Amino acid sequence: MTAPIAVRRLPAGTYGAAYAEAFVDLCRRAEAPNLHLAPAAVAAAMSFGIASDDIVVLAAQEQDDERLLGLWALRRTRDLQSGLGAVLRAPLMPLYEVSSAPVLDRDRAGDVAVALLAAIIEAADLPKVLKLPLLPLKNSVFVALEAALMATGGSIATFELWQRPMLVPEPGDDAERYLRRTLGQGYKKRMQQHRQLERAGALAYQRHRGADAITALEAFLTLEAAGWKGRSGTALASLPRHGAYIRELIRNLAAADAARIDLLRLDGAPIAGGLLLDLAGQSHFLKIAYDEGKARLSPGRALAIEMLRADFATGRPFRLDSGAGDRIDPSAYPWGERQEMANAIVALADSSAALPRLAAAARMRLRGWRDRSPR
């Protein structure tokens, strides 16, 4: 007989060091860790200007047991994307986070999902509609949430659907076998291109963690600003608040050894870089940048190949979530697995989600019209 599960609402300002180790332990027991729910990441979101009173942190634990069984951080909001209706939205920072899903203990996922939804339903001050624009589908967490909605009288509607590249090795894989399988007929061409880059100079790949990641972040920001994002004013270096948030996020998570900056250098100069969260065998891509002067040699893909080789060389289980959005071509990545994603609207306990669903449908139609319109 399993013990009942209790859900506590934690003030965002105090969800910090006391839960850092418990969150890491939960991620090790989870099928799909969402690293942006770490205390350090929630603290960075508050540094961007999100009011702590608008952040709802739900922690699920067995009664009389401090071990975390589930964690979800959501934000109370009301805006045009919610149809001006009050909703709870996850993630807190959709532009820089990769998943709307909670972290659930794999052995208690179903019970924990029910407890989390019930806690929202029973809270008089919380909206009963969830806006989840980055929800992974058809994995164990989604199955648990779907069953929990049936059990609690809720419903879910999905809008934009897309396939996100993932790296999920099969048993017995090594780097060479994996690349041959995932690149298929393009393997020979891609690897010839990679060898061209190696012949262009001294090619060096390095992962930067801890304090070293904070220094390497500045090299990444400089590389990003030198490209089209810098010219268009969308690079992090051109957006002070966004740049400050990323610096805070990397600084906070680097202190917990949960962030890394991967740089690919040619003759000592960075030509490609990636910002990643990395914890408990799970990596999440945040951003990538590359030297556009070397575009014909695909430095971004070369970085991905070197990352893949480094992961296999550790000999430990690992997964990588590309974090790619719905406008990204999955074939641009050398990672062969796909995670189906959706923009989802959830109505709890027969609540009406008419306004958010109308807004989501209108957004989908508008994007479709723009895609069909001549440029």
C-alpha cells in the first residue's frame, strides 16, 4: 500500500537552497527531468522581473516524508495569449525554457499528477485553466497528466504540433553507429564536411562548467552578437534585461554544476557555441550561435557532432533535448529521435477555457495565414 501524497505550495522566494539537493534527487528518479524547475532557475526568472507572488511552486511529497515526488512551477498571468483570461502558465520564461511539464517520480507519476492537479483545483485563489505552450506529448509524464485529468474531471486541447529533435541513444550505440543511423544517406556528405572543417585549422571542442562556464558565456555572447542576431538587435548582448537573465541563470546553475557552455574553436577562435542546462544525465539546449563566415562548413552541426562524441565517450547514460521550436527544421540537427510537442490548454474540473482556447486557435490561424502569404 502506497502512502498518500501531500502537495505544498512553496513561496517562490524561499524555494531555494533547502530544495536544491532534493530537486537533483528527484531528477534522477524522473523519466523526463525539466531542469528549468530547479530552484536556481526559478530564482533567475524572478530576477527578470516576474513577481514572486505570481509564481506558484507546487511540491509533492508523501506525508511524513521529505523526499520530493513531484515539482511544478507555474505563473499566474492574464494577457492576449490567454485571451485576457486568468491562467496558470508553464514555463515561467517560455522564450528561454524548453518544457511546460512537471517533474514526476517515475514510480509514482500517476498518483503525483493527480495530487498536483487536485492542489490547483482546491486552491480558491488559483485559476483553473493551464496554458502549456511547450508540452511534450506521448511520454510518461503526458500519459500521467492525461490520466489525472480524466480522474479529476479536466480536459486538454492541443493546437500547434511539431517534432522536436532529441538525442536518445539505443543500447549498444557508440558515436559512429549513432551518426550512421541518424544521418542515413547524408552521413558521408556530413562527415566529409566535418573533415573539411578539421583541415581548415586547429579544431578544438571544450565543455566549460562551474566558474569556467561564466567566463565562457561572454565568448558565446560575443559570437552571437557578431551574426545576424546582432545586426537585427535580437542578440542577448543587444537586450540588456534578457542578457542579464541569461547571466543570472548560468551563474546560478553553474554554482550547482548544472550548466555548461560548449565551444568549438578553430585556431583558438570560437566558431560555434551552445548554452545548455545539464543535470542527472539530461541536457537541455538553450541557445546556439555560430560564425556565419564559416557557414559553408556548418560549424553549428560540427558542434553538435562533437557534443555527441563527448557524450558517448563518458560511457554513462545520457539524453539531450534540442529545445527546438516549431519553426525549426529538425533535419538541421544530427539527432535522430523526435519528441512530439504541442501548445496545450488545460481546463480543470469542468472549468471553461473558452477564451484561452479561442486565442490559441486564432494565433494558429494567423501563423498559417502568414506562412501562406507571399513574402
